[in-house]
Amino acid sequence: MKAIVMTATGSPSVLELRDVPDPELRSATDLKVRVHAAGVNPIDTKVRQRGLFYPDACPAILGCDGAGTVVDKGEAVNRFELGDRVWFCNGGLGGDPGNYAEYTVVDQRWAAMMPEHLDFHEAAAAPLVLITAWGALYDRARLKPEHTVLIHAGAGGVGHVAIQLAKIHGARVLTTVSSPEKSAMARSCGADEVIDYRNADFVSDVLGLTSGDGTDVVFDTVGPEVFRRSIDCTAHFGDLVTLLDPGNVQLQEARMRNLRIGFELMLTPMLRNLDRARDHHVEILDRCGAWIDEDRLHVHVSEVLPLEQAAAAHEAIESGHTAGKIVLKIA
């Protein structure tokens, strides 16, 4: 089969299109999936830059997100039939092979039936960001309908679905963006207030929009400086959740505000073999899939590239200017 292989740690040039053996079923509960599309996520670029999570894993196939058709199954598979369309977040970290390939193998427990109203490109774009946004807002921050939430980078892959999940839950949503085009996208996702952080101080604007109180929940998808400044616009007794290592941040003001600091790394169940937590991930996909079919939730795919242009997809993500998701078309 054709696959994009990470040959070493480094720049996008280490990603090579190669012919590699088809994966084989390893257990009685495995599915072999013909991958039609693979989502490209920032974690893919970081693994490529910094190294895989497992020793001596190179060469490796990256790509956590995939969508495709079941073409073979183990004798104990009881949730899927041949020909079923499935989506999943599995592999791509140096353990199980990822989805930048024509075929992959995934245990039936970690796959879900695709929403009827999604094509393969949209489905492949969605799992990691949906699970991440759900975990941050619903599980970590315990979002309530009466809450006001600030979602940073609201036009990003995680941000644009986080806005929608917050609105589905009944919250008031503020978000930050970097351009008029991204502002329009964030508003189309349901954001009530949009702050262009390049032309305004987001802390001052958030305080102005909340009568000086700050938001009940802040969701940081950007990094240390945004996390640090967000402390000052998180309401007393509120929740500040981040996807990233905040670094050496002084927390005196967070302590004075009695903030609850949360971390969301949706890869943890995969990396630590936490099966019950991965079951929850599939529950999230099933629930979000139902909302997608009800036309309450949408996934924005900004670009679809052929498999052989995986390096270009990584370069685009690393530029920091993308909106929504980039997907690799495989078949």
C-alpha cells in the first residue's frame, strides 16, 4: 500500500511517500479499514519535529484521525460489518500505525459509525478536535448553560467546534481571532462576541463585555502567554483550561481568584492504555455524530490535499494561518 512515512525527526521533508506492506489483523476484535481520508492535526507536526512517543519507532506512519470503509474484520467483531463507514482517532504516535496510509487496523472498540451526513473528508477532520473540545468544556470545565466562556482561536480546528459545543450547551461564547475572515467564520459557528486580538487587548475587551467580572470559563488553545494573560479575565471561582504546557507562569492571581486550572490532553488514554477513557471518546463521537446528523454541529474543512502532499499540509499548519482543518485525500 501507499503510505506517508516519517523517516526521522525534523522538518516536513522527513515525510516520504513509500510502498509498505498492508497492515494485518492482530486480534479477533480488529477491523481493517480502507482509509479514504486522514485528518492533519498540530500534534502530527509536533511529533514530526520533536520525536515519537515510543522509542525506536522510526520509520513510522503519522496521523491520529481517519475515516474509511471496513474491508476485513476479526472473528469476534460484533459491532461492524464489511462495508461500514467508520471514523476514529487511533495510532500515529509511534505505537499503532497512523492514518496517512491506504489501509489501517483499529480495534472495534475505538471506532464509531460515521454520521450519515458527513463525507469522508469531513469525518476524517473531526475526531481529535471534537474529543478535545468536549473534554475541555464539558469534562474539565464542567460548562453550564448559564456560563459565559472565552474560547481562544475560535477559527482554529479545535476552536470552531468548541464554539459550537458551547452554544449547544446554552452558554454565551466570546472568542478571539486574528482576521476579519476568521471573525466571520467564528460568528458563523455561533460566537456571540468576537475579539480581533491583533487590534485589541483581549483582556480589556473581555472585562468590558462581562461588566468587569470575566468569563466563567476560559479555554486556551494557544500557549503560555495567552494562558498567563487569561488569568486576569477569568471570573473569580472560574475555570481556566489549557491544551498546552503553560510554562513557568506565576499563579498568585489565579490563587487569589480561586481558579480551577485544568489540562486537556486527549491523547492520554491512548498513550496510557486507559481503555475506559477511550470508551468515553467513542461515546463522544457517537453523540457528536448525532448532532451532526441533526444539523446542529458542523466541521469546517479548509483544504483537501492528496496524500503525497502531506509535507505541504504540515507546512500550512506550522504557518499558523489556517482556519478549520486540513485533510489528506487517500482514496
